[in-house]
Amino acid sequence: MAHFALWPIGSSGIGAPTFELWQLLSYGFLHGSLMHLLFNMLGLWMLGRDVEDAFGSRRFLQYYLISVCAAALVQLAVAYALQWPPFPTVGASGGVFGVLLAFGMLFPRRRVMLLIPPIPMQARTFVMLYGALELILGVTGSESGVAHFAHLGGLAGGYLMIRYWRARGSIGPGRS
């Protein structure tokens, strides 16, 4: 954990492990608990297959890893700006949020069912509501110990990657 979790920049000056460049990816393969791991893998399993089918395996991996890195960069920037105490970030949630965004953009009208409460809604509506909830929870500091800004960073990184690919004409309707 000490060398592979994502540590805030400058944390070594106050006795915590130091930030290293590889942590921009390695933190995404660590998890704080078995439930954390299971929920991330459930999200990847539920949404990732359709996104991978649309992107292709190689591009899906690239997209996922970019979402993980973008999540890390946003988390680091917010932690630095707000001078948060040095606490490590772990988990694949930023990448999963990127996949969630891709699902919503690729299949906007597809119906998804929330688990609790069981409410059906369109994928794009779910993504927008979940993103808004993450922003509210991050700004208010609710659910401490959850990297809400990393989740938002995964959404943002995924969005920018899809926009880049669409501008180049490398993804879109009928392309993968």
C-alpha cells in the first residue's frame, strides 16, 4: 500500500510516503476492502462488456487506463488545492466511472435499473444524476473516505477521450 497507493504531492515532507509517477495507475489496482473491489468489478462487468464491444478490446483498455489516470490527476489537484491531510487513494472507481460515462454516451436511451431503490431510467439520465450526486458529495465533504473528485475525474477523462476520438472520426455510429 505504501508504495502503490496514490499519495498526495508533497506528502513526504510530513512523514507520509511520497508521491511517485507510477501511482497514477497502480492505485487503481488496489482496494480498501473486499466490498470495494466487488462493487467496482460488478460495475465493470455490468457496463464494460458493451463498451468493450463498441470500442474493441485494445481501445477499451486504453480508455479505461486513461480514465484511471484522469481520476488520479483530479484527485491530486483537489487534494493539493484544498491542502487535505496526506491520505492515500485506492480503487478502480475512477476507471469504472469512465466506463459508466462511455456507456451513457454510447447507449444513452438504454434502460438501466437501480438496485436500491429499484427505479428504471435511461443510461444518460443515470450518468448525469450519479455525476451530480458525486459533485454534491465531494463539495459538501459527505461520505469521508470516498474519493468523489477521483470519480468525477474518471468521468471527465473519459468524456475528453471520447470527444477526442469522435473529433478524429475514430469512433461513432458504426465505428469501433
